[in-house]
Amino acid sequence: MPTRLFFSATLIAVSFAPAFGQTVQPTVPPSLAVKVGDAVLNLDPPEIEVFQAADREGNPPEAPQGNKTIGLTPLYDPTRTHILGSLFRTFRPETLKVTREDGTAYQREVDFTFNEENGTLANKDGRLQGKVKAQAEGALQRLDLIQLDASGKPSVKKGTSVWVCPELPEPDPGHTALAGVYLAPWRTARNPFYDQNPEAIAGAGEYAVTEHEIAPIRPADPVPVVHPERLEKTLARLRAGEPVKIAFMGDSILLGAESTRWWNDQYDANSKTWKGRFVHGLRTRFPQAKIEVVEAYRGGVPIAYAEEKIGEVLAQKPDLVVMSFGVNDADPGLGKKTPEQFGEALGKLMDQTRAAGGEFLFVTPFPLIPWVGNGQGERVERQFLPVMKTTADAHGAALVDVDAEYRNLNTHGIPWWSQNHNWHNHPGDFGHRVYAETALRGFPQ
């Protein structure tokens, strides 16, 4: 009989069971099919959509070349949530059409340049004049479920095609979830996993599933909070129904970007930001406790922002400071501190909080998409993340390793990079839920 695995304390229920020894593998060469034992299951190709964009007046003469661009990425997803980035390797450049208001066609590399990575075009030598329209086809992304019936026969349950953050379907009644398969928006020749090894996908179809897009469902254990005993005073007050003041300090992810209606966070059941989910989760677990929130976060800021605001925050005598920085510190254009300097600043903030009588919970960033951002994601992972962990350990803070839990999504059939809402540095609703529920593990009833 299938058992029920809960992704975390209150999160997603995924049906799974011993899978008759079945494994899901790509075909050789890769194609839009997978092998499950002796069976070959065909997958539908990615859905193709026409994306359109317009620029009101082209690039003004006084602006530097390329200063003003037209992006084919929609400004909002279908829920009207901002997409604060660009779709990645989604657009089919041979279908690109750029015209002026009277229908006259502009030519690529003559009148404009086109970035195939992110779907943006830029004026060249001021040749784009007046109102400019652009359109191109692009592929949507999707998560399909490979499932087994009671006899062990495999089948495909097709997911929903979306611009960003696809959802993995639940298995049909009486079926076992075996693996998630990511139908990527990129053509096989542009699969970023093979940028350095293109010969490995020789002979593959235009769109194809490789080993990197198959995520077997073998759920890893939930990642626990590190040093939860360092939250015992706050937890005791919550359990006793006493007032608890929680200060949040961080950057755009703590602000809530790009969750649904993140700009109107009410910390209630409708909240989709991770801090809103976290506070609502605490209020649900400890209904007698009165939880007050201190807000000290802003988009696009490094840890220097916390250094500026810590005095104001501690003056309000919070019981707990919840902090999350590091993404912008790893961005050469924003961060001014080396990883070592970041650690020194973080340790001082932790010491100041504890000296003022408060407890400290540091939340690591989720992993950034590795293929964009000039290596920012790699710097977070290799340089800043280790410093966050050692600093929290040395300075008496508890730590939530969201990075590890996010990467564990792969063991639930969901490639983690599929849940980055802007294809760079912001999670979608699902990712914010991962943040919140990982943090809530430090506050059991």
C-alpha cells in the first residue's frame, strides 16, 4: 500500500511507495521519451507560445547604445505577480520579428542586437525609431509525473505548462509516484548542463529529456534547524502564551519578492511570503501568544543595511531577530564585503542581539540559478554559505539551512531550479513555502 510522505511538518503530501525496483532513465540518444524498465513512455513536447513586447519610442539619441532594451519576458505571471528577471533560453530566435509602427521590419545585427539567453533586444546605433514592436515564439516549461499502477505498469501524468514555477501533478488514485520529469523551455542544444560537453547529447531531438531533467522520488529527510536549543527562550514564551516580538531583517526575499501579492503582506492565512507564512504558522501553533512583528528589510541591500538598522531594531527589544542576507553580498555590483568581512559583520550583529537579551535565527538563502548572474550563485554557495554556518555556530545563533532543503526538492521529483520565479534570485510561492516551513521546524508545539 502507498504511504504518505509529508515534505515537511505541514507541507506537501506526496504518495510514494517501494517502486517495484523501477527506475526512470533517458533514452539514448535523448528524446522526448523515458524508459521505465522495458517500457518506453513518450512525453508531449513543450508547448510553444508567442511572446510580444513593445517599446514606446525606441532608444533616444542621448542614451548610450544598448541602454534601453525591449524584453520578451512578460512583466507579470498569470497571477499578476512581478517577474523581476528574464526567462532563460526560452525564446526561438529564428521566429523573432521586430517592426516599427508602420510594419517595416528591422534587421537583427543591423538595427538591433538580440540576447538569446534572456530574450532582450537592444537598439544599435540609434536605428530603432518611434514605436517598436517585437515578438518571438518561446517554449513553456512543465513537470510531468511518472507513476505506477498497482501492478507496476508505468504511465505519464502530464503537468500544466507555465512560464515559471511548474507544479508536479499528484499521482492518480491507486498509483505510486516514481519520478518527476522536467520539460525544460530550452532546446536540447542549449541545455546548460551540456554547455561544456555538447558531444554528450549528439543525436538528441530538438527538445529532449536527459538525466538532469529526471528527478526520482526518494524523499530525503527534512533538514532540521541547527542548534534549535538556541531558540528555547522564544519557544518557551510562545508555549506559555506570552507576548513575543520578532524582528525580521533582510533583503528582497525576506521582503517577499516574488510571491503572490507580496507587497500587501498581512501575516495571515492568505500570505504567500515566507515571513508571512512563518508568522501565521506560529500564530496557528501558539494561538494564545501575541506575536508582534518588527520590520527591517529592503530589496537590493547587502548586510551593511543590517549594520545600519540594528540599533533601531534592538531598541524595540525583540525576543527574536530573524535575519537573512548574503545574496546581494555575493553580487559584485552590490556587495562591498569579502566573505570574511561578511562573517565578521554577521558575528557582530549576532553578539549585539544576544547582548541585548534577544535570540538570533539566521536563514540561509536558497540556491540561485547557476547559469545566470555572472557566477553569483556559485559565490553564494562556495564562499558565503560556509561563512554563514561557521559564524552562526560560533556566535550562539540558530540556523535554518534553506539552501539544503531547497536542493532536497530534487528528491521529491521537483528539480529545484524549476522553482526560481525570475530565473535568478527570487523564489515563487512554492519556494517561499519551503523557506517558512523549514524555519518553523525550530518551533514545535
